[in-house]
Amino acid sequence: MKRMRIYAPQVGSVSKHYTEVKTATLDFAARFGFVTQSIFFDYLCPLQKTQKYLYWSQLKREGLIEPSRQYFEDVCYLTRRGRHQAPRWAVPSRSIYFVDHDATVARLYLELEQSGLLLSSFTEYELRSDKYEAFKLLGGDSEKYPDLLVDMKTPDSFLRIAVEVERSRKSNERYALMSLRYFGLRHVDLMLFCCCDRATGRAIEHQFNAEVYRKAEKIPTIFLISDFKKSGVLAEAKFLERRMTLKKLLLAALDQTEWGNGKNVENSRNRVHENFIDEKKCA
């Protein structure tokens, strides 16, 4: 019987998009301190499933990313070679204990990026790295920085949105302090709280349930992590007593009618990150 020869497909012959996928993945991992296979499949590699597996494996074979040593195969970190090839300065690798929280933050960022309305974004790490710039962005001094701060396009300007992910219930005292700090952030136009359960959402709402917050337009939008993971921006959100999808709420707030035109208008290097890089180079 004649033996059949099986050829292993090479990345170059499978798709011309590997370089773009690799760059996007290294950029993401450099910014957030990790990358997961699920985020890679859902957002960073918009190709067929077989190509997703091939490219994910190729990144590891090239020695650019490596799995976490703490038995989390889905979670990968940049190697030294990956850090060298990344298109931006790489933040320290994120502790595995915070990856679940940060993965939700990253997914929210990537969903907003896909809207085509994202002008700029700032992670908590970037805000903390330049507190003077953070003060100007937030419109006040705060010891509590948002998990994510984004500017999204309106017809004639932009809306500045703070994003918080609450994976566990905090004390009422901590939520009361957080509401006071947000009250003092003059440049934050909208707050999105992605909560672990409805009880946590109600606890947060309660702390903002005063006339002074309504007059200052500091009322949080509440939605659940489980709903967001399942439906993305189609997750149900609550603002005051109204319920609608997160997408519909954002479009209304932005005075926009279309979502997801496939164009990313975000600045490739925001000023907080750029200043931080310059500071590190001069250190």
C-alpha cells in the first residue's frame, strides 16, 4: 500500500493576515499584561476556526507567548521575545488572580472598539502611571481610578465614559466612598458598572440614589457580567428605572444611530501611554 504523505500547513500559505493578527495580539498583551485564547478567538483573530487554532499555536511555537505556569492553559503571557516584538512598551505580566477581572475589562474595551465610535481609551494602569494627565482627563483628583476610561464619538464632540467591573461584592462603605469620588470627577459623563450579581448592582445604585447625584448627572448604568459574557453589548442594562440593551443606551447617550461600521478611529498611541513610555525611557 502506498503511504500517504501528510503536509503540515505553514502559516504563510494559510493566510496573508497572520502578520496583522500577530501584531494585534502582541499589542493587546503588551497593554493588558496577558492574553487569553478566548479573547484571541473572539476579537483578535477574525478568521475561520481552524485558522484561529493554527495562529494561536504558531504564536506559541515562535516563542512570542507562553501559557501561565499556574495551570491556566487559556491564559498566556508575553515572552521576552514577544515583548521585544510588541509594537508598544509592555506592562508587567498581570497576576493570574486578577486575570478574570481584567479579561472582562478587556472584553468591554474590545466591544466598544468594534463600534467604530471609540476615539481614545485609558486603562487603570495607564491612568495611574501619569496622575497629572489622569487629573486632567477625569476633571478631579481621585484615589480610585476607573478600570477603563474611554472617549466615544458624538456628532459634534465626544462622551467620556468610566467603566467599572465588580466581580465581587464590596462593603456599603466602600461604595459610598466610590460614589463621592465619582461625584468630584467633573469630566466623566457616563458611568458603566458591570456587576457580578443584581444585589451588587442594587448596592451601587443605592449609593448614587440622591438628588445631588441626579442634578450632577452622576447616575450609574448597571449590567451583569454574566449577561455581558453571553450577549456582549446586547446585554440588558439599567439606567435609573429604564431597562434596555447596553448598545441601545450607548447609542442614545452618544446621539448616534449606527454601531459597528468596522472602522477603528482610536488614536494608536494616547497621550497617557506615550508620556509613560517617554518617562520610562528617561529613567
